[in-house]
Amino acid sequence: GAKNPELLYLLGESWKGQGNATEAIRWFSAVPESAEISATAKRNAADLAYASEDWERVSDLYLALAQKNEDPEEKIFYRLRAADGARKLDRFDQAAALYAEVKVDSSSETVKEKASYLEGWSLQRAGNLNDAIKALEEFRSSYPKSEFLPEGLFLLGQSYEKTGKTELAIPVLENLNGQFPDNLWTAEGLLILAGAYSKKGDYEKVLETLVTFQKRFPEKDMNKAYALWLAKALTDRARYEEALATLRALDPGQLNGQELEERQFLLAENLRKTKNYDEAAKAYQVYLEKFSGGRHLAAVHLGLGIATKQMGQGEEAKRHSEEALQLLESGQVADPGIEAQIYLLAGDLAFEAGDYDSAYRYYAKPSILVRHPVFTPLALAKSAECKEKLGETEKAKSLREELLRDFPDSEPAKGLSQGAPKGGSE
């Protein structure tokens, strides 16, 4: 119950010496405002609160000190500390207002730089995105060499993207990537940049950006939706090894049912495309076991047919080819490329069995019903080969002329002078 200011102060010092910040703060704070040592006691209490990360007290104590102190530099220091406390308590609007005051009032460029950055940071966290954009644009313009610039650019790009200003977000995030290629804020920025490119429909840049992220920051997890999109895009562009690496990096435990199905299908496809037929066949079988009613059923039977054919398992290949044909005939195949390949596989199996009539009928489907830029030229070349085997040389000649006329730049057209084309099912 002691009321003597000096005694209260000494009790604070005693507890401070014993390392008990809570008790020290209590006794320092008890020193009356009227006492000569009040300011020193309040400063000690505030400093102890800051050191012990007691942010509630930090904000209140330093604000009180700032209001009563006449020294301009000390007022700035106290407001900075109060702003830090408010920021730690998620009082971002209050923090931003204090940083803005410090930015204007301080004569120190170092202090102004940090306050400018933290003002934008706090406004962004507060959700005041338009004000954040204004503050962050001012920060990057005023301090182009700041150590805080990478995060500043990231926050600026993110704020533009969140406010629907994709056109403005892209150059900011491209600047971040170009200026600070190995900074961890660039890793985060690349994912936002990929999303921005996607909104603009620039999928080649989406692909390029995600590949850059993957290569430059292999230790960081990619958003699973991005990873699956990237794996599909790499597969479509015949970058099979990269697609496999992307798929293997995905943690199946983080995926939902549809995502697991997509990963399993793409894994099997890319194993086949890299000629790992045994592993591919196993991966396709896993798909059939786990996703018997899946979206890729026809493509899986097609892939299994191709893989087992390449492994010399003719009966298995024929069985899966027939399964794929049944799915096709029941209207469960929407992709013209898959449809064409199903017919090509059936044609190849019939051709290898010496049944050239049946082979021709299968090959004719991609030639007539499904006009596909890759598979129709192959089907025409193989149809001609069937007619040659059947002794119908004029028909064979006509088919080859059609191939040269309609698809002059295709591989089968280029290969006509070098003999029969390779099998279409791989």
C-alpha cells in the first residue's frame, strides 16, 4: 500500500532486476503522474512491456508517453513503438495512422522509409486496399533501393489483383520477379502472377510462371490446383518428365477425390509417354480399382491397351481395346483425340493379326468421322497400308494423295518416302 513515488519506483527497479517484467511494470505504472520521476517510470514500464512482447500495454503506454512528451524525436520514437504494438494486436488501421504520422514528422530517412513501408503493410492488412495501393506506390517510388521493397512489391501486386486491377498487378509482379528472382516474396508473387495471367487467358505465361516457381523454389509447396493445372499443361505440351516431377511432388494426402483421380490419371499417362510401360500399366490399374466410375475411364483403357501392347501382352491389349470401344460406342467419349486413338489402337491390333479388312474399317473412322490434326494423317497413312496389303493399290494411292493434299506438314506425309509409318498407338 506504499504511496511514496520513490519507493514505488524502487520496487519497480527491484522487480526489474529480478527479471519479473510483470511486477516491474505494475510498480512503475503505479508512480503518480505528479511525481518528478513519473516520465522515467512510465518509460521503463513501456520498454519492459516491449521487451516482453506485452503488446496491449506497449500500445497504451507508448501512446501516453507520446502525448505528454514535448521532444519531437522522442515523440516519433514513442509513436513508432505504439504503432508496432497496435500492429501486433491486429489493430491495423490504428497502426497505419501512426506510421503515416511518423512518415511525415520524422527527419530521419531511415525512419521515414520503414514507416512508409509499414503504413502500406498495415493498410493492406486492414483491407483498405485502395489506400494501401496509394501508400505502397509512394513507398516504392520514394525508396527504390529499400530492403523492404520485395515485400512492398508483393503487397502492391496482391492489392491490385484483389481490387480487380489485373492489368496493373502484372507489371508490378513481373518487376518483383525480375528484380528479386530468388527472394521468398517472389515465390509468393509468382503464384499470384500465374493467376493474373490466367485471368487474361495467357496460358503460355501461366505455364512459364509456374515452371519458374517450381525450378527456383523447389522447397516450397505449390498450390495443389496450380500443380494439377501445370501437370496437365506440361503433359499437353509433351514435357512428360517435368509433368511427372510435378505430380510426384503433390502430396496425395492433401487432395480431394476428384484431385486424386486427376493425379492418378496424369501419372499413368506420363509414365506411358516416357515409355515406362510396366509402371504405367500398374498406375492405370490403380485408377481402375479406385475410380471405377471415373471421368477418364475410356482414356485409361486406351492407355492400358497401348501399354500392354508395347509389353507384348496381346490378349490384354485386345481386352482393353474392346473396353474402350464399348465406352466409345455408348457415348462416353467426348474428346476427339481419345476417340481417334481408340480406333487407331483397334486398327493396329487387327493389322498385327493380319485382319486388314477390320484394320481398315477402324482406321477409316479417324479419317472420315474424326478429323484430328495429329491422328487423322496417321489414320490415312495406315488405311493406305491396309489397302496395299489387300491388293487395292489404286485406293492406297488415292489415300496417300489425300494425306499429302490435306496434311502436307504432318509426320506421316513427310515419312511417305521413307516407307510405312510407325504404329499409331504409340
